[in-house]
Amino acid sequence: MPPIELLIPFFITTAVFAYIPGPAMLYATAQTIARGRKAGLMASLGIHLGCYAHVAAAAAGLSILFHAVPWLYMAVKLAGAAYLVWLGVSLLRGASAKATVEPGVLPRSGRRAFIDSMTVEILNPKTAIFFMAFLPQFIDASASFPVWLQFVILGTIVNLMFSSADIVCVLLAGVLIGRLRQSGSAQRLMQRLGGTVLVGLGANLALQRT
């Protein structure tokens, strides 16, 4: 493993990055607002598991492809952005339609949020670029562990810390909206809010230059 003088700044920097509001945190919060705490937690789990694809890519050096082949990066980014916008529009359309279930109940919301969030995370090339840019600063080529294993270990720690921040946001959002979800009109309003956030995240991802 890297020496302690590298690990201490690694943990500090990771914690700072993890608890600064970012797209994953906003996404999990939006799912909570629109579908409830269970969906938010399942979304956080989906993001967490999807992120391991990028950890593996960083360990294998595959993220370098995004630098070497710009059109591939753009294609994956636009696919992820389009999927986010589609999810947001789906929520907005659902909020506009007449409710066919009891207030506060969205069938299969937890499983749907899990699948959607994992897909969104895997299709986000900025996560791959982040790992490839961030982790090498704390890799020690002379350590007893091989470089790829250091990528896996440090990437897992980063992923766990980021997921802890997502879960904190989900729990806080769940507490705040718990009482509001007793009202059908409030539920539709929260669906619209969550859908708007997802559309905004998709547009932001698509319009970013890098």
C-alpha cells in the first residue's frame, strides 16, 4: 500500500470531494423526492455498484481510451445525458397523469431506481475520468502491492465514501418529505421537482465540454 504520508491526504481529499454536493448526490436526492426514501436508498446502491465499473476501468487503464478517442467519450456522455433526460421526462409525465395508485405509492419504485441509477452511473464517462485523474496521485509504484491492486483498493474506498454522502442526503430528504407524501397533490409536486432535477442534470452533462 502507499505510505502513510500519501494515505492521510488521500482520505482528507476524498472526504472533501465526497461531501461537496455533486451530480450523484443530487440524483439520489431527486429519486428520494420523487419516489420516497426506499427508492433513494436503492438509487444510492445502484450508483455505488455502477461505480465499480469505472474503478475496474481505471485499474485496467481503459479510461485512457476516453482521452485517446474523443468521439467515444462524447458518445458515452451524450448517451448518459439522454438517459437522464428521459428519466426526468418520465417522472414529469407520470406526475401529470391521473394517479392510479394510492397517494405515496409508486409500484416497483425501488427496483426501477436501482436499475436506472446503475445505468446512469455506468454511462457517465466523467466518473471514469475522475478516477483516472485522481487516484494516480496516491499510487506508489514502489509499494509491495501492484499498481492495479492499489487502484482497486483506493477506488473502493473513494466509492464507499461518496456513497456514504449520498445515503446521508437520501435520509435527510426522506425525513423532510415524509409528512408531505401523505398528500396526493404533494406527491405529484415532488415528482415534478425530482423530474426537473434529473432533466437539469442530463442537460448539464450534455453541455459540459469535458
